[in-house]
Amino acid sequence: VTAPLVTLLTDYGAQTEHVGALHAVLAAAAPGAGRVDLAHDVPPGDVRWGALLLARLAPLLPAAVHLAVVDPGVGTARPLVAVGLSGGGALVGPDNGLLGPAAAALGAVAAVRLADTGAPATFHGRDVLAPAAARLLTGAPLASLGTPVDPAGIAAPDLPPPHVRPGVLEALAAGRDRFGNLQLLAGAADLAAAGLRPGHRVRVSAGACALEATVARAFADVPPGRAIVHVDAHGAVAVAVNRGDAAAALGTSGGGRVRVVLPDGARG
Amino acid sequence: VTAPLVTLLTDYGAQTEHVGALHAVLAAAAPGAGRVDLAHDVPPGDVRWGALLLARLAPLLPAAVHLAVVDPGVGTARPLVAVGLSGGGALVGPDNGLLGPAAAALGAVAAVRLADTGAPATFHGRDVLAPAAARLLTGAPLASLGTPVDPAGIAAPDLPPPHVRPGVLEALAAGRDRFGNLQLLAGAADLAAAGLRPGHRVRVSAGACALEATVARAFADVPPGRAIVHVDAHGAVAVAVNRGDAAAALGTSGGGRVRVVLPDGARG
Amino acid sequence: VTAPLVTLLTDYGAQTEHVGALHAVLAAAAPGAGRVDLAHDVPPGDVRWGALLLARLAPLLPAAVHLAVVDPGVGTARPLVAVGLSGGGALVGPDNGLLGPAAAALGAVAAVRLADTGAPATFHGRDVLAPAAARLLTGAPLASLGTPVDPAGIAAPDLPPPHVRPGVLEALAAGRDRFGNLQLLAGAADLAAAGLRPGHRVRVSAGACALEATVARAFADVPPGRAIVHVDAHGAVAVAVNRGDAAAALGTSGGGRVRVVLPDGARG
């Protein structure tokens, strides 16, 4: 048998004390488990972006316990849950929308609301969630961690659909990566529905900022410093600047709406 | 028996080449040991904050070798030491205050000054400390690493006590976390001694900056954007802004004094 | 036998989703391999700095598969390669200069151009390179990964030599570390050839910025806040400020030229 595996995804910041605390608790309570950091640079409190990252990263792994903590409501009544997955493994985290997309992607077959351990209200990651993950890793059945809840009721984040009409795609910018690539809540079908095809010159705007871009397949389809609108490696429509920072150029890191417009008469 | 475990805490920055060098040296010389990163984003040279983090994180683990490097005096005469702990394991690092609180928390039962290996004077972490940690991990006795020194003499950092009087708590801001929560060198007893209780409206100031806050138990006790003074998950008095950044609002990241004042007549 | 080992070096940023994706792919496809992060904070697209870091870090480890991704030309025609090393292990990455110095340091004995897997053009790290590394880790022979190419032809980055004359050393600043130490493309012999010796007071300039410094052996040879020019722990000439940030003082993070000048009559 392979060793049990636990992944970590948080908004705690890269290699901060809080990430260290999770690792320490897991190393102490589940010393035989492998640990994989999925991401810790989620912007503080950005549940939606954390949820999207978890849903794209967790499926890369075999059955694992996925510990996720982006929890701006720590200390409020939102429950902490563990969700059993159809292929084995589980999601462990706050039921605030963070787990919804991953639960949908991996198949939620059971869920429990974690029993109140009397932990103080400020560091549930260390005091409640990591210990719960460790119990699963060392063989505890999901049902032993709390009271059953409907796995179909796990909360999903607000993911507003794009507005599409001929020559216009308007979508929420969900987040950015280290390179400034700005990912939109839209997919290849939305781009096609707007009639935007590789080679089209478009105007991309966010608030008061705008830039000219080319609908393209790869960064290298335009010279350095020029922008593209493309379908990225996650299947999402994204705005990128070849060897540059599109998010900075558009003055946004995510959370606002971005418009991609094909000027009249510009169709190739 | 469980595998040997080594933790790493530095001010080298998250996933920098310097952290990579420590991991590489440990992976090469102690391939069977598990490695846990406790924190690497300690502000450069902030020995006090590094010492406090080490003392709170190391006790989360079973017996381990804790390699810690925050060493603004690298190349000076301050010794490099290894400290044997009462529950097994050791601390390895510069004797500049960084190890004192952890030594006190875990119980120092022996100590050696590491033998001079003739390493150049600029990267003791890679050239002296990580190799010493690896020797301990592979079974070398503490005494074989250098000359005995008094474990009671391990240096502690400067931790100035708070000033407390009725309605006033003034304390050093020791550091901040990724969320901008600002931790003070004061505890629940100091808060109580100042007569500050949950529900009190207080004024928090640092230098020329100030904000209004509520003494509270959890972030969620105030609306988003409002500040609290609370006892945090480490037992320290802290200033936080619900879904905001208290350190930025107060214009400090630690190192200066913070005053919490209950206005006359404001007691509930 | 020891477990197989894979190292990771990228410009993906510390503990970002992209680093997480590489770890996830490796943990899934080569679960028995140890993983060591060498560095992920390489400035975006800085192939030269990544190449220098890889060449200094990889030799710290025994035979390993070194997965390196700094690839501003992702999607262009530059090949992806795997390079077999004389002591065992391999380098896996884009053949854009990133692997050259490490190949020279470790001895390249064979190389293949990775077969086109039909992966999309934007995330070769996750889709091509990490899977290739995993295949090597699980025993696949190098030759099975693609078509042979000349290992002597692996690209090296542009490393312009310093200009040296009596009292003057001018060199490219290759990069900086977290402490603001600025590393030059020059070594101890260049410093000596310029007649610069410990104790000399020199002027260091980069563009319009300049500072006074002392040629020294260690940070502690000057008071806090003062600058030194020294041979660092990697054998390179570097500019540093004791407990300060030389790169910030010189207004550069690398990529420009730095001049170290001994004023007339200043020789000790």
C-alpha cells in the first residue's frame, strides 16, 4: 500500500509560522503521511480563488486528505467539515464555499460537521482542522469526526457567469498568478460564443485601465510586452502579457470585472 | 521507531536559494530524516521574533532537531551552539537570543559550542549549522559536536515587559503575521491588570498612527474593517482588524511600542 | 539503496499554485521519491539567475533528478530536454540556458530532446517536464524520453565577463538575495586583478546610485548600515550592507552593471 497523503492549501502566506504550525501538527500526529503544499499564497480571505485552486490541484493527486483553510469568518458560526470523496480521501476545511468546487470535481459521498473541540476561536487550522486531517490519515473513519451532514449541501462560492454577446466578453477576474496572468470566470466556449478567435485584436479593460491585446494560443504569439487573451492551461480565459504583468497593467489582482471587446469592423 | 525529524526556521525568505541550500545539505547528509519548515519569513535579522516563533512551534512536535538561523551577527564572535533538550532532540543555531525561549520551553539539559570547522564567515547555516544538525540526526552524540557550555547560559532575547496601569496597556509590538495581526509582548493577565475587558472600546496607537478598537474574543465580534484587541491563539495580546490589516493601519510591522488606552468614563 | 530524489527550481513564486502543481504531479507519479525545493523565488523569466542558482545548489546533493523551470519562452520552439549526469541523476528543463552551468558543473554525459506529448503550450512544467522527471525517478532510462541530442550542445546563459583594470572592477549584477546582497559576475581573482584588497575604501555605483564601501571579509568587519565588497559564500564578488539592503541602496535587483572603483591615492 502507498503511504497516506495530505495536501495543504491556505491563505497563510508562503512558509509563514501558520503554515509551519499545520505541518508541525500533521508531522506529530500523522508521522507516516506524505505532505504536499498545494498553495499558500491565496490572497487573504479570498475564498473563491482558494476554491478554484483547490478544485484544479486536488485532482492531480491520488486519494488524499486535502486540508484547506481560507477562512475570513473564523470564529463565526460557519461549520467546519470533512467531506468523503468518491475515489477515497477527503476534504477538510470550513464550509464557506472553499470546498464546493473540489467536492464537485472529486465527488462528495459523505460529510460530517466536525465536533466542537472547545478550541479557541482564532486558529482553527492548527487546533481543529489539522488534527481532524491527522485522524483521517491515521485511519479514523469519517463518521467518527462529527455529526453527519448532507454532502450535497457543501457550500459553493459565488461564481458569477460571464456576460457574452457578439464581440464582447465580460467576466469576473477570479485571480492572478505570480506572472500577472489574470484568469477570468469564463471558458473556451464563452470566448467562441462572443465570436473572439485567434488573431483578433481586442481591447481589454478593467475599471479605468485598458490595454490592447491579441486573441492567441500562446504567449509567444505576440512580441514581448504585448498582451494576449487566451485559454490558459486550466481551461479558463485569461489575460497575459508576454514577459510582462497583465494584472498590474490592468490595475487589478482579481475581484473586479474585465471586459474584452472586439472593435466594430475588426473581425478577421 | 519513528524516523528522525528536523525542523527549519530562518529569516532566509520563503523558498529562496538559502532555504534550498539547507534542505539540500540535510537531504544529502541525513536522507532518512523528515524535514518540516516552521517559518522562513522572519523579517531579516529579527532575532526576537524568530525566537518567539521557534518557542511556540517547536513544542508542537515530538523530539526533533530544530535548526534555527536568524543571525545578523554572522561572522562575529557570537558562538554557534547545539542544545540538548529534556524530551530528546536539540536546538541548533547561533547563541544570540534566538534559542533562549525555545530552550526554556523545552528544557535545556546540555549544550555545546560547535567546533570551528574553518568554514567561511558568511553562510554558517549551510556550512556549519545544517551539517551539525545532520550529524545529530544520524546519531552523533551532542558532546561530539563541540565543547560543553552551560545550558543555563543560552542567551535569551530582549523581551521588555509591558507597562500596565488602570485603563492603559503599553507593550512592544513583537511582530506581525500575514494578515497584519500585530502581536504584543503582553498576555491575558496584563490585559486584565489594565482593567481591559471584552466589550470595552479602546484607542490603540503606535507612533503617530491610531485606531479605535473593541476588546473582544474573536474577529467576528466586530464588523469587517473594525479593529479588535484580543488574546490570540498563542496567548498574547494582539491587535487585529476583521478582514483587514492592523499592522498597516498602525504603520508598524513590529519593533515599536503600542499603547492601548481606555478613555475616561468608557468602562462598561 | 536510498530513495530517489527530485529537486525543484522555478520562477513560479514561493508556495504558489504552480509549485503545488509540480509537487502534486510528482507525488502522484513518483510517490516514493523525496522532493527538495531548491528555490522558487527566481525573478520571473530570469534564466541566468536561475541557471546560476541551479549550478550552485544541485551539487550539494547526491545523484538526483533536477527539475528546473524558468521559461519565458514557453510555447516557442526552444526544446525541452533531459540531460544525464556523470554521477547519475539528470537535469530536466527547457534548453534555454537554464541548464548549462549545472550541466557543466555536474558533467553532462547524454541528453535527449523530450518527445512532444501534445500538451498545450502554456504549462510545460506541469504537463511535460514534471511527468518526464517522474518517469526518470521511477526507473525509465533517459533514452526512452525522447530523441538523442548532443549533451555538449546544452545551451548556456549569457554570462558577460567583468572588466578589470587597476583600481576598477566593473561587472554585471547577476541577482540579489533576500537580504539585498547583490552578487556580481566576478570572482576573487578578478577582485585581486583589480588590486582591490581587504581594507580598501571603494565607491560602488550602479546607474545613478552609488555608495561607499569597504573591501572586507565579513559583514561584521563594518558597522551596521555600512557596505562591504566581499567574496561571498559562493565564491562570487558581492556587495552587501551590514544589516541593510545593498540592492535597494543601489537601486537594482540585478541585470545591470555595477562598478567598484578605488579612488586615486586610496590604496592602503
